[in-house]
Amino acid sequence: MSTQASGNGLVHDVLIVGGGLVGASLAIALDAQGLDVGMVEAAPVGALPPVFDQRNLSFAEATLNALQALGVLALMRAPTGPIRRIHVSRRGDFGRMLLDAQAYGRDAFGRVVVARDFGEALEARLLQLQRLTRYRPARFVGLGESDEGLRHVRIADANGERTLRTKLLVAADGARSALRDALGIASREHDYGQTLFVARLRTQRAPDGTAFERLTDHGPTALLPRGDGHYGLVHGVPREDAETVAALDDAAFLARVQDAFGWRAGRFLSVGERSRYPMLGCVADALVAPRAVLVGNAAQSIHPLGAQGFNLGLRDALTLAECIAEHAADPGDDAVLRRHAARRQEDRSRTIAFSDGLARLTSNDASLLRPLRSAGLVAGDAFGWLQGWLVGGAMGYRGDVPALCRKVAA
């Protein structure tokens, strides 16, 4: 079983700072290679990181393939919701785009998973690992002097500070990555001026496998088909309106969301507990530094429109694991990191451009753009080649895809 580490100056093959979705998935992938892996986690024993809340995650087919191969999906207890169709429309524009998985020989493009359910499955899988050392609760403090071939990392826990050493240091500590800053890797931020409200929504018509993206001048409203007979709601509002919207009672909030979305799912009947998140994008200028690499939100935090964030981060982690497997004698070797950065370039740049461009275009209320947006929706619905391009990205097959994403392990 995974252990609570003690001592000072321990040496790991790989040290992961951050125990969220991407960091934990990477630890599982590396354990299969027989590597000595350490993971620095802020959450104490018996608790999940805050990221594992009631938000809804849209897992692409490629992501589901990988998580099954890693032994995580089998440990999920709550039902997931299949995404069999994707319906995209914009308020005030004519046209709509409808993608149907059956047209591509698939039962579904992916599935909707509640973050907390996924977190519990990841934790159960982590507890099965034989070589993982977990430092928790602990936090990254800073970098120390490095030996040749090793990074020195200072962490702090209830017993004070200690120094760990590792051949490869992985930043998986989120968009506000302290480790990325310590490594001297600059990043570019973009404030979308939106706050996203997330909740469980019950509607007059039960989910039938259709995921809806309704776009407005002020942000997206998405309904994702969950496995419990409800929809997962994501409702974007201008940042200056966030406090007012947060203060609404359930009836007033439902009326607001109904007005933004329309009636394709029937009347909105009830809404669960609401959470909110400011929408800030952040893209690191580089993915690697000497004996260090960024993955997940530490590498790029993108707009959730298109539901690409975790899917992209998981492909970061699995590509890194593949590159390490090719050079297991030294996971932090420059050749490993160069190979990883090269393999991630196309997928990363195209996914960031797609999500950011879609968010900026669809939220722009300029009247001159209305015909362009409408034509885009009509074209997306009419032309098979364009649909195919969109579907490939939606299912997670963009660029150099890790092997685990392409097939389900036997």
C-alpha cells in the first residue's frame, strides 16, 4: 500500500508536486513501470483535494480508454452519463450544429463523470500502489541546490521542513503553480471576465445522452447528461454580475438559466448546491526545465468551453510516462524531456487555440460577427469533413496521442 513518508533527503525517480486529477493519474501510470515515485499532496489522509467537488467532468473516449487501462474506471461506484450527441447553438444566431456518435460508429463520444466520484476512484487506485510514497498533508516550499543528476526540493509538513531529491520533478500543482514560478518558467494569463456557476439540475425531460452547449454574449450555458438522471449545469455570467447571481434564490436562478438556455430540455425543475469559479486562462511559456516538467493546469489552464481541460492534462501525463518508459534509466534526462515537449506540441497548441478561439468568438456580441457565427454553425452541421475534425478533438484524438488512449487494455 502507499505509505506516509518520513525521513529527510529521500531520493525518488520521480517526484510529483500536486495530487489532483493529473498528478494522481501520472503516479498510477508510473507505478506500472516499477519506478520509485513520490507525491506531495496538500490534502490530509482521508480527505480529497478541493478539485474533487460536485463539478461535472466530460471525459473523451480517449480518456476513458486510458483510465480503464490504468485500473481506475473499474473502481468508480457512481453511474456515468454517456454523451451520444453534442448540440451547439447560440442565442440570437440562426443555425445549430448537431454531432451524433452513431454517425461515427460509436455508441458515445465520451461520458460525464462527477469529479468527487472520480476522485474517490483515483484514491482507491492509489491505495493499491506498491511503490508510491505520499507526503500529505505537505506543501512545496522551494528548490534547493541541485546535485548532478538530482533536483533538491524543499517541502513542509506537520514535522517541519525536509529536503527530498529526485531525478525528475513534476509540477502538477494547478494553474497558480508555485513550482512553475520557482523553476523560472513564465506564463501568459488571460482573464475571460466570466464566472462559471456549476450545479446539478433536474429538468422536465430526463437526459437522453445529448450534451448541450448554448452560447450567449455573456458566456456559455452547458447541460451535460449525468448518470443519475440529472444534468450537470455550467452557467457563465459576466464577472461583474457574479455576486448578484450568487445571491439569487433557487427559483430566480432557475429562471435566469432557463432564459439563457431555452426549452430544449423542457422546464427546469430544481437545482442543487451551486459552486462558482472565476474563468482565468493561463499558458506556460515552456513545458520543461532541467530535470523538471509541467503537466495539467500547471502547463495550461484553458476555458472549459469544449470540455478539453482534464482530457488535455491526462494526455500530458501519459505522454510523459511513455517517454520515461523509453529511457527508464534516467527519467529526468534531457532527451526524455525534449521528446516529451516535442510530442505535446501539436495537441497542446491546437487544443488551446480551439478552446480559446471558441470562447472569444462566441462571447463577442459584435453584430458584424453574427453572420460568421451562424455560417459556422450551419457549416459544422452540413459538412462531414468539418464534423470529423471536431469529433476527433472531442473524442481526444488530436495530434500524437498516447498509446493507452487509443485502446482499452485487455
